[in-house]
Amino acid sequence: MKIRGMKTTIASYIIVENRFRIENAFSELKEEENERLHSRKELTSTRMTFREQSAWSHNMKRMKLDLNLQSTSVFGATTEHYYHKHQLLTGHYFHTSIGC
């Protein structure tokens, strides 16, 4: 009888130990998932910031181009000449109909 009681005690100990391991593994998985979600949110935020800054930079370049275009037209340079010069310097090509 003593042996049977020891087997039961060992079996119940193993069950409790396994349950503890499973609970620890589950809590670790939940923590990793939370970290993963936080990283995804941070990456999304960084992408949005980059897109906003990129759009702002593009708008500033466009404003600079417009200001330069206005100043060159005052000094007698042609619009076509300015667009060609801008294309050579930056590699950006504009699809505009000049004179409309």
C-alpha cells in the first residue's frame, strides 16, 4: 500500500509540475505576443512619421520650385528652360501643360 500511495503522490506532483510549466509557457507566450504587438505599433508609427515627413519635404520642394519659377519668369527665363534645368539637377520630371 505504501508503494501505491507513493505512486499517486509522484503522479500528482508530476501533474502539478507540468501544469506549472504550461502556465509559465503560456504567460511567456502572452508576454512575447504583447512585445510583438508593441513592435508592430511602433513600426507603423515610424512608417507614418516617415510618410508625413516625406510629404512635407515634397511640398517644400514644390513650393521652392514654384517660387523659383516665379522669380525666373520675372527675370526673363522661360518656363521650359527652368523645368529642363530642374530635371537635370534632380531627376524629377514634371508632367505639366505649360501655358494653360
